[in-house]
Amino acid sequence: MTKPVEKSLSFAAMALVVFSGMTLLVWGGISTGPHTYFQLGLTGWLTLHRYRNSWSLDRVEPVLLVVELGLAMLLTWILARVFDWVKSARRKTMT
């Protein structure tokens, strides 16, 4: 595998991990009696509905999904830059 393809796949995998973390770790819920609504992600792009023991998909917002994916890619890019900076700073101090 060539170096650019390897870097692209690595970035895509890391962006997917960041997106999953943003979606699953940041969620909010509203309870109205036996009904509970959960919004996933920073933007609330996915809303799940729970009534007693049954779950259903209440709403999916495609525009907010695209925004959430963009935020995940931006955060991944920032983290990659910071890690590259730290790595190069370590190399300079070791030599």
C-alpha cells in the first residue's frame, strides 16, 4: 500500500472513531412519563424514542449528520496536527 493511501485510510479510521465517540458519549435525554427521547451526538442528529421496553427511531436529521461528520473530521485533523507537533518536538530534544 502506498504512503498517501495508508495515511488516508488511517485518517478515515480515526475520524470514524472520533465520530463514534462524539455520538455515543455526548447524548441527552428528555423524559415525559413513560416516554423517553434520547438525542445522540453534539448536534442531536439522531433521536431515539423509548416507551417502556420498546425502542424506535424517532428522527434522523441528515444535515446535522453532515455537520457532525464535519466536526469529527475537523477534530481528527486538529489531533493529528498536535500529535505530529509533539512527535517532532520529541525528535528535536532527543538529538
